[in-house]
Amino acid sequence: MTAILSSLPRRKFDVVVIGAGGAGMRCSLQLAQAGLSVAVLSKVFPTRSHTVAAQGGISASLGNMSEDHWQWHMYDTVKGSDWLGDQDAIEFLCREAPNAVYELEHFGMPFDRNPDGTIYQRPFGGHTSHFGEKPVQRACAAADRTGHALLHTLYQRNVASRTHFFVEWMALDLIRNDDGDVLGVTALEMETGDIYILEAKTTVLATGGAGRIWAASTNAFINTGDGLGMVARAGIPLQDMEFWQFHPTGVAGAGVLITEGVRGEGGILLNKDGERFMERYAPNLKDLAPRDFVSRSMDQEIKEGRGCGPDGNYVVLKLDHLGADVINKRLPSIREIAIRFGNVDPIKEPIPVVPTIHYQMGGIPANYHGQVLQWDAASQSNKVVNGLYAIGECAAVSVHGANRLGTNSLLDLVVFGRATGNHIVDTHLERQREHKDLAVESVTKSLDRVNALETRASGEKVQDVGNAMRIAMQQHCGVFRTLDLLNKGVAKIDEVAEQAKNIYFKDKSKVFNMARQEALEIENMIEVARATIKSASLRTESRGAHALNDHPERDDVNWLKHTLWYSNDGRVEYKPVQMKPLTVETIPPKARTF
Ligand SMILES: Cc1cc2nc3c(=O)[nH]c(=O)nc-3n(C[C@H](O)[C@H](O)[C@H](O)COP(=O)(O)OP(=O)(O)OC[C@H]3O[C@@H](n4cnc5c(N)ncnc54)[C@H](O)[C@@H]3O)c2cc1C
């Protein structure tokens, strides 16, 4: 081993989990309780992960307030995904949902209650009864702070189970040997600026979303797609990156989220004429149609001159008719956000809102055990990447396909966090071998990447590169897309990626140097932006959140397939959607109306 490597501090664990959001902590809990040595890394204190910001709820067909079945939930999720979701994973998600939520209840999660003591459930976009007939009450909620309640519950359980947290640590790169096995990660201790080698028999990526590649986003600043950058650099493709969800109701001008739970409670969208325009676009579900649908309808209203305000560039969300009692009890944080960021008190006035980037449906290809997959085109089959799992928003399992239903993400975190934990525990004996020999070349590559940043004395400023990327994504990859816009966007992002090869920061100090962290994050975001815009420019159909003006129809003959993008040469491949569920009949594609 080279001298530089032997001087690096090294730690060994059974499992290293990167990310302490809902997914990472649900998984680590399973591992710690089984007695495995587990380290959980997080850039921020665990309970500050973006999961804490989730507002509206977590779905499960409990049927507490109206009749419900997991098959209805499965149907809605497949239809919501515009048939791009894998039906085996979707069946697993919806069948497991009630157990996963009851388990959270037993962990002590403080859900709102009905008078009979059962969990309170509100309607949410795209969730229906009787296979699409009318909205159903499926979103289990703790006021408008469901993610907060969930994350704190999981954190407390992990502390009780002695999970080892590495707080304010940033994972840098996967360590992968010539056989393709993943042996752990390199990581930066932010407090000291020291780099460590963390060796693990199993590595789990739970790094969350990357919504910060756009200028206007509901996402936290730490959502920079680090896990996606790590796998892209390690030669593993990113899946379905053209599919990004715009949430219909970000506060205009600020981007902060107003939960769909507001419409679940009875809030409605109005244009400048005071018209409830969703009645025209989705006569059945109206304001509770899925998000891609509502976002496009809003965009259409604004484009056709029916937007509100002096510039006609937003619509409004009216909820004053719900009354102060309901607003204060069920939506207290929303009232606060509207007052602080929208300058209106929703008890009296409507909130100005615009579609805002919110969630990535694509990500690291994984199956419903959480195992990361690499597609083998020659044999037309998936191969498991040994020692690597991915869960939560960074993974494409794929249960959300081309469009996620609200409340299905919190569910995805706990169902697949738990399933992945179980799979690792069940197969741990097979992995009882000693830690494999460290892949020196892979570690050196990671160190070279950091050193290049450390030693560069001039170049492009991190902020300038970041702004250029965010503006290009905002201009070229919006709610409605055209091939011309996308192709120009590909060229722009390529240009930004070239600049990013030369980024530099002036302050080279070691202790809590945020400039270093931001530079490392930009490298990850650029991978995500490249994957997104290239994959989008090649999909010549409209499906879910990918709405292409030049090709407005869904094309199942040519495009019922997943996109796989490779970082090294920007190549794109495709693989089939898993149409066969585990135990029930396939839900065949049909027109998606609401
Ligand atoms: C405002 C908002 C409201 C939402 N509301 C809902 C809702 O009501 N219902 C619903 O179902 N979904 C909702 N969503 C979506 C859902 O909350 C997210 O998809 C989900 O919480 C993501 O969880 P996660 O565990 O994958 O990642 P996160 O909670 O984002 O956690 C990521 C973790 O990874 C760590 N990390 C990242 N990179 C590194 C690195 N390099 N090294 C070390 N650690 C790293 C971070 O520190 C963090 O701990 C909402 C999203 C937003 C933004």
C-alpha cells in the first residue's frame, strides 16, 4: 500500500449507511437491533435531514375513515407513475404500507387521532377508491409536520439501539475493486477537514434528493445528490433521471412548500377570474389530481393569460373557507409559512403559488430489497452490485416511475429502509468473510479528486458554476419541455460541466471549511444535471412529469422502458419496465385521465 494511503485513518464496520433521513435511519435501526456494527454518516445533525420538512402525510390503506384496500393503492400508484413504475416493487410497497405505519405508531410516532382513537387520514392527490372513482382518505398525518414526527421517532429509536452516528461527515466516493464489489467509502470529517477510509462489508446509500440543481426548489440546501454523484463516478448508471416532479404549490417567489394536504383538507386553486380551473382539466379529481397534471394545468392557465398578480405569473390557493379552527389545528405550519414567505394570512386571503421543483423520481437503480443493480445489455438482465444498496429518494426502485403520488415517498423510506435492513441482516452470514483487500486505485482516485481542488490556485468560482447550472436547468428543463429547449440545455450543461473541472476556492483552511464542501457538492450536482437533461432530450414522448410539446402523447410501443445514463461517456441505454407484480395480475397501461 502506498505511503499516503497508510497515513489515512481507517475504520471498519459491518455496514456504513450514508444518510440519516427517514430511509437511512429506518434501515440502520433494523441493522443495529440485529447486533451489526453500523455507522450512519450525515452532513447535518440527523433530525435536520430533509425528511423533517415533509408536511402532508404518509400513505397506507388503513381504511380508518373510508373503505380502502392495498390493491386500490397499488392501482393508483401504477397509474400515477404513468406505467413506468415496476409493478413488483409497487405491490410490495402498497401491501407492506399498513404494517409499516402501524410499526411507526408503535414506535411512538405522534399521529393525529380520530375520535375513536385511530390514526387520522386525509385525502391526497391521485389517491382514490374503487380504482379511480373518487378521492379516498389514505394519508396518515401528524398535523402538517408528518416528516418531523417521523424523523424524530426514528432518531430516538436509533439512539436507544446504540446506532453509531457520524454527524457532520461527508461521504466522498465509493471504494470499488476490480470485481466491481463495493468495499466502503472515503469520507471527510467536516470539523477537522481530515479524510478517512471507512471500510464496510455493506454500504447503503440514503443520501436523499438533488432538487438544488434548479434555481427555484422546495428542497433543503443539503439536497445536492451526493449519492448519485458517487455511483455515477463509480461507473454505475443513473436511472430515469428525466423525471422530476414539480410540486404545484410552492410559495410564489420563495419556493417554500405549501403541502398538498391543504387541498386534501378542501383548499382550491383559482385563476385571476376567480375560476376553479381544475374542474376543467380533471373533472373527477379536480384539485386532487396527481401533481404532474395539476402543475401543467397551472402553467397552462398562466401561459394563456389567466395568472394572478401584476405580472400574471402565479395562481392562488384559497383556504379561508376552511375556517380558522381547521387551519390552526390541521395546517398550523402552513399558516406560518404563508405569513412569513407569502406575506398573506391564509385565514383571510389566498396564497400566491407556482409549480416548483420538488422530487426526483429517478436515481440509483435498485430492486425492492434495496440491492443496487447494473444492467447487462448482452444478457438483457440485471446484475447485483456486491456490497451496495440504495434506498429513499436517491434510489429508483422504481415505485414512482414517471410521477410520484404525494405521501408515497415517506412510505417508500420506511418500507424499503426496513426491507433493506432485513435483507442485509439475512445475508450477513454469507458476507462474514473478512473485509476484502482495500482497492488502492479506487481510494487514490478519490484523493486525487480532492487534492485537485485543494491545490488549484485559480479557476472558476464555485458560486458562478452553481448559478450557471441552476439557471440553465430552470430555463431548459421546466414543466413543459421542447426538444429545441432541451438540446440547447444539453449544450449549456456540458459547458458548465467543463467549467466545473476547473473550480477553485480561495480559503484552503481545514476546520469547517464550507467552501470545500460546496465545491465537492457542485461536482455531484453536475453529474445529476448532466444525467437529467441528456435523458430528457432523448425521450421523444410525454409520460408523467416529462411533458414534451413536440410529442404530447405517451408512446408505449417505443417508450415503455427505463432510461440508464452513464457518466463516463454520457451514453444512454434502456431496460424494460417490470410489468409483472409479485402475486396479483398486471395492471395494463391505459389512458390516464382524472
Ligand atoms: C418540503 C418537502 C415536503 C415534503 N412532504 C412530503 C410528504 O408530506 N409526504 C411524502 O411522502 N413526501 C414528502 N416529501 C418528500 C420526502 O420528504 C423526501 O423524498 C424524503 O424525506 C427523502 O428522505 P431520504 O431519507 O431519502 O433523504 P433525506 O431526508 O433528504 O436525508 C438525506 C440524508 O443524507 C445525508 N447526506 C447527503 N449527502 C451526504 C454525504 N455526501 N455524506 C453524508 N451524508 C450525506 C444528509 O445529511 C441527510 O441525513 C417532501 C419533500 C419536501 C422537500
